[in-house]
Amino acid sequence: MAAEPAFAATESIEFVQEHLAEIAMDNRYASLPIWASSGEAGSAHWQLTTQAAFAKTRTGELTVGGPMYSLAATRNIAENWQMTGFAFFDDLSFSSGVDQRPLEVQFASGVPLALPAPAKFSGLNGSERSYGMGLAIRRSSTMRLWGDYEWTAGVLWHQVSLQDYSFDFQILEGPSAGATGVIDYSATYTHVAPLLGIAWSRKCGNWRFTPHMQAVVPIPRRGVVGHITGPGYDLRGDTSETGVGTPFGDPSVTLGFDITYRPWNLTVDLGSAISQAVLEPVIHEGVPSNWLISLSWTF
């Protein structure tokens, strides 16, 4: 038998399941392949960038993580102007031990249980697959206070598919103690997301250093979809219908610091590794651990 968790989290399962999926979206935005060629003189030929990353996010006994891939093609279109087209695919997996936290249902009404109530959750074994493509325009410029810098603006299409995102639950306390069932958050969310960013690229011998910042706003924000079943009931809905809870798909602000070894055109984003680990637990409460490693190769 699985061991009981040593303590119970205060955040409900509905609260953290949304944040786990949204942090994975932020990790994707933080590792978009639009900065690796920053600061290099271009040509009329296409410049290709391949990117690979690994992310792992954890709260209590719940984890989502896995590989992330993307490909970008960049070309000069005018003096100081570049255009980048990109596509990405992320193949993340959910897993869990026995997690203990409140059971709360905001996506549907009429659940015949006394909620919220302490419960234990197990059996998570789903996936989060993320697909998308986009186009960005970048311009190099100079300002007295900013020095040489680049700004970029673009838009991307992004689809997040949560598959088999379900938990077995058992209520531990209260009038419904002992009740069991399954709560399922499987859904597909599709967004169009404008992006805006700025970077300062500096060369030092064989190295290039590029701090960058970008904002991505997925629209429209959508209600969280859910499905709960148990003896005698089978209910589904989303929070846009009930008018309770927060929508899925938060605006994302990410900070990066690319370090490129120019003879190999190999880039590691040290800034995103640090900022995603530090900022995401603050932005998305209840999820204390988030790790992201991102590498890019331009040729």
C-alpha cells in the first residue's frame, strides 16, 4: 500500500491542477527560439535554430515534466530588420504519488458531497502536449540610455492538450468521509498569443551575452474544464459557465539571459533557468518547484 503523505497541502486540487498546466505554458514561452540569433549580422539566407529543453514542475506529490522541442528560421528582410518563423512541440507527462489536499469543485454545481473537504488523490498518469507556431519581427536599434538593443513583436498560435489528466480521490474527513470517485481535468485549450520582447546583445571574444525580457498574452482566457464521477453522479462543466474560479491561460512575463559560444553557435539560457525557478512559485502559488533547462543551436 502507498504511504500516506506526511502533511496535507492547503491549496485545493482544482487550484494546483490549473497552475501545474499554466506553468508548463510559461516554460514554453520562456524558451521560444527567437533570441538565439540575436546580435549577429544576418544575410539574405535563412538561418535555422533548433532548440531543446527539459522542464519539471512539482507540488506535493504531483509532477509534470518532460522534453520540449522547437525550430526557428530567421532571415533579414531589410536593414536592421529580421523575420523569424517558428514552431514547437512539448511532450510532458503527469505523475503522482499519494497527495493530500482539499477537494473542491468549481466547474460544476450539484455535486452530492460536502465540499470543500480534505481528501487524498492518486493515480495521476496523464500527459500535457503543447503544439504551436508563430511569426516574429525583430528590429535592431540604438538609444542614448539603452545603447544597442533589439525589440521583437509577433504572434503565435498555441494549443494545450491535457490528456488523461485525472485523479482517484477519497474524502478523509467531514460528512462525506470515505466517499470515493474520479475527478478529471482533461481538456484542449487553444489560444492566439501576441508577444513583445526586448534584448540587449553584447559580444566578448568568442562569447555573446544576451539578456532579454518578453511578455506573451494568450487570448482568449477560457474556463477550466472538469468532470467528476462517483456512485450515483456524473457531472461535468467549466468555470466560465459557473462564474466561479479563475480562467485558464495567464499572461506570461519571462526573463532570460542567453550565453552563446559563437564558434559553435551554441546557446544556453541561464536566465530562464534561474527566473523560472524563482518567479513561478511566486506567480503561481501552491507550486513551489519549477525547473527549466534550455539549449539552442543556430546554423
